[in-house]
Amino acid sequence: MNASKLAIVSMAGALVLGSISTTASAQKTRDQVRQELLQAQHDGLVVAGKQPYPPTAETQARNKELHAITKHAGQTGSGFDSHDYIAQQ
């Protein structure tokens, strides 16, 4: 009986350790998360206040327009530019 309990406990421990190592290797850096947030802002996916999530197509279009007005005033393109990139150190 003790041998079977020991085998079950050791298998459970191996499963837990395996899942922890998988999770640790899939973590993102702060810079990666920040770039994803900037991309979401450009795509109009970031909502504020009590707006529904996921945003509707109209909300996305309006968010893109607001982003262009506030961050890209006077520019012709709407792609990433210097304000969107993380300063490389």
C-alpha cells in the first residue's frame, strides 16, 4: 500500500514540476508586453471606461482615429513610429 501511495505522490510531483517549467519558459518580458500594448492601441483594441469588450468595429475605428489624432498629428502614415518603439539601451 505504501509503495502505491509513494508512486502516486511522485507522479503528481513530476506533473506539477513539469507544468511549472513550461510556464516559466513561456513568460514574456516587459518590453514584449509593452510592444503588444502599443500594437493594441494602434489597432484600436484598447477600450476605456464602460465600453464593451471586445470592442465593436465602430469602437475600433474610433479608437484608431483618436490614436492617430493624439499620437500621429500631422503625419500621413498610421504605422509604428518613434513614439511606439521602446528605447533600446
